[in-house]
Amino acid sequence: MAYLGDPVLADDLLFRPQHSIIDQSLHAKLGGFATNGDGFGIGWYGSRPEPGVFKSTHPAWNDDNLREVAGHIRTPLLFAHVRASSGTPVQRSNCHPFRHGRWLWMHNGSLAMFPEVKRDLLTAVDESLYPKVEGSTDTETLFFLALTFGLVDDPPAAVARAVGLVEETGRRRGIEYPVHMTVATSDGQSIWVFRYSSEKSTSSLYYSSDVSQLRRLYPELDALDELGDDTRFIVSEPLRDLPGAWNEVPENSWAVVRRGEQEIHSFEPAGSARA
């Protein structure tokens, strides 16, 4: 889940919606795993350019520290992620979101047969960035490939080159469908999201575009009554069923979301990424 709008308490976003990200950690309906208990993380922007990050290997539904800090974090931009490991260890350094400078990054999905391509992909990471890689996940590797290919200057082009490299590397090793991803990344001002898979059957991704619908969506959230019309949510699955409130990000697309606006474009991996 990602939120962009007027400052609001993280507790209101994480715990109070009917099908909140915390509820999804136990009862996801649309993802590959119904239970996502291999850790969690939140990232938020405040008074400093670089975001804060709080991550844990505990299940999100059973972490008193998360509930404690969420009641004291007021932010205009929040990332939240619950993890179901695709094979890498359950450790803090493998929990999303990942941070580098002012950038946050989180991902649902996987790079197929990641152990088989990990070495090739990591050797493509810029040598000045390589020491910053802390964990062992495909998600962090994809993040640092995007940074290598210019995420800071042009996120869509950088992600297209990173995904292109993963596909070229995977297919060279006989992997038919190397990439399955929904990605969200932010510099603290805008949020870029990507929905793409090599097999053209990607996990769900939605955004909201009408704050009046959001108020109907979350009648229990009094804070929404005070928010402007430019509030936006991005979610893997809707936080409450309400016809017309959620817009699906199309397959093979990327979008940029800013206060009060969003643009959606088609996404294609860039070939010859290593070159």
C-alpha cells in the first residue's frame, strides 16, 4: 500500500480500514499467498529529505512496536509492505521497503529462479552502489539495477532497462518467464508504479482517484474528512469493496502519481540493457 496526500497518522492508514494492509497480511484475497507473515516494513517521508524506515521480521498482525510507532508517525507519503518470502531468508535486511538516499522501493512478485541468475545480475550493479546492497532478495537486486540504470533521473526508463536485463539474463539460462512484478518507488514527491510480467499475467494493482469515494470507502476514518481532493492510494488489492472507487493499473503499464493527478503509460522492457 502507498499513500500520498495531506499528512495523516500512519495508524489510520495501516490498521483502521476494513481490509487494511494488516488484515491482508493474514487474509490476502488476490495475491499468490493468503498469509504474508515473513516480516513487514513501512517507509515514510517527514521533515527530512530522506525517508524513515521501520522493518521487522515479525508478522505485521502481531507486532506491538508497529502499532506503537504508527500512532506517532504523521506523514504525507507512506509505503507499507507485508512479506511472503519466495525463498530468501526471513531477516530484517530482506524486508521491504528498501531505501537508498531519498528513494523508497517495494515489490510484489519474483524474479524466476533467482539463485540461477543472481550472480549475473549483481555483477551488473554499479560498483559504487554494490556495497550498499544489504540483503539477499531479488527485490533489492532489481532496485539496485534500476538505480544503476538511472532511477534518480528517469524512473520509467531505468526500470525498463533493469527489467530488460533480467529478461535477457533469464532467457539466456533457459528461464521462460523471468519477471513477475508490481513495483512502487518514490522520491518523496511522486510515486511511480509498474505492473508487468513476462507471461503477461501479473498480480493486481489499483489506485484511487476521487477523495469523495475514499470517504465513502473508509467511513471509520474521520481524518479523511479533512483531506484535500488530491489524496491518492495505491494498493495491491482494494481496502474495501466499493464500485467505482478503485481503478486497475492495466497489465504491462507504468504510472506516475502526484498530488491530485496520475498518468498511465504502456511499459515495455528495454533490450540490450547491459550494453
